[in-house]
Amino acid sequence: MNPFLQIEEILAASPACGSTRIITIDGRAGSGKTTLAADLHLHLSGRRKIEVIHLDDLYNGWEEALGPHLTNSLAQIIVCLEKGDPIELNIFNWSIGEFDSQRKFTAPEILIIEGVGSGQSAIREDTAVTIWMDIGPEVGLARVLERDGDEISVQMKQWQLMEEEHFQREGTRAGADFIFTTE
């Protein structure tokens, strides 16, 4: 069966977070999370209000990306959805290395959160669908450097260590409803 149709079947159930059904897409850098989020958004849109959050916008720089700031940001999104309050996100500007803008939106019917750390245990019970994108670290690194440039190779090698530690601690892959292999 087509996994998108399976996801739609799951989304037909009652929402777990206010009136919103949350889909998280997690996995190593370079695994295709952003592409899948765009494809899912396109597939699911139409009569439904759908928003996508890219965790690249929420990370607090390289060193603090997968720390308490991200977990608190995700938890705050859940609180807003449960209360029906608007969601206000502080957006990180990678060029200047600080948060410098905001994004605000009302609770959608479907919220797709994509990025390393989106499937963490702090919000897993509030999600309708958790997707893990499987890719080998070497292939993921090569894809990221091809996309973003070799000038971030030092940061990416450190990032791979941080993301692997995060995934082990969180049991992210084991907690996924779907596993897509992208190699």
C-alpha cells in the first residue's frame, strides 16, 4: 500500500493535540526530510489547512541546536495547539548567528514538523505520525555538503556526532511509525 494513503488513514482518527494532527519527519542530515515534508504537504493539501515547520528555523546555532532550547520550543508548540492559541516561532538567522524574526500562525488541521530532533520523546505522544528517514551517515554528509557547500564540513562532522547521540538517547528510529530508506 502507498505510505501516503496509510498516513491519510491514520490522520482520519481524532487529533491527539487540540484540533491538530501532527506529523514529524526525523532522521539524519541529508536524508530527505525537507523533500518529504514538501511532498506530504502537496499530497495532503486541498481543503485542509496545513503548516510546515522546518527545525532549521528553530535551532539555536550549531552547538545548541539539539539541546533544551529545541525541546522547549517543541513543547511550547504543543501547548499552543492544545489551547488553540496562535503559534509564535522565533526564527534563527544562520547568516548572523542569532534569532532575528518571528513567524506566527493559527492552529492548522495538520502540522508537519521536519528536521533532526522533530521525533523526540518530549512530543511523541502528541503526534499522529512519526516518520524516520533512514540514510547512512556518509551518504547524508555528502548530500548536505553538495547542497550547502564544503565550507560547513567541520560543523557537519560535529553535527553528525551530536545527532547520533540525540537519536540514541531519544530512541527516535524505534519510536517511528514509518521508516523510509533514502539511500
